[in-house]
Amino acid sequence: NMDNFTYQYLKDLLEIGHEIEFDFGGIFCSINNCQNENHKASWYFSTNHKDEFTDTFLADFYDVESLLTSLDKIKIKEKSLEEIIDQNLYDSSSLTIF
């Protein structure tokens, strides 16, 4: 049950290496870690809206401080990630944690 899923909890999960996906207003959003072309593990924020894709570099995998700072700057449709999560603006049935 994710009724009490908060932005702080999302950050806690990412901090220990989990990845997260959710749908917000028809935009599929994900926060994943993957290797870049230099085989360096990094965090990315990705969106897919009607097959229009964006990938935003957030931080190197082990740079938790930069990751958390970058998360605070994410905006989707003028809403911060914190607003989207804490105000339950996303489709809660779409929330997936890996």
C-alpha cells in the first residue's frame, strides 16, 4: 500500500539504489540508474509522452547529494516532483519501485 508514499520516502529509496516509475497526467516518468557511454553509472530522469522522450542527467550514481539536489529541480507541467508526489497528483496505480 503506497498511500503514505512521500517525496522524502522516494528520496530514501533512490538513495539506496532503487528506481521508480509513475504516470503523471499521461506522462510516463522514471528515475533510473544506468551506465552512460563512458560506462559510468549515473542517475537519469526520463519522460515519455506520446512517444516523445526526454532524458535528464541527474547525478553520478554515488553522488547522493547531487542526486537529491537535482530531484528538487525537476519540473513536470510546472509542478515540482515534490508537489506531484506529496499532493498525490500522479496515478498511484502506476507507481512502481524496483
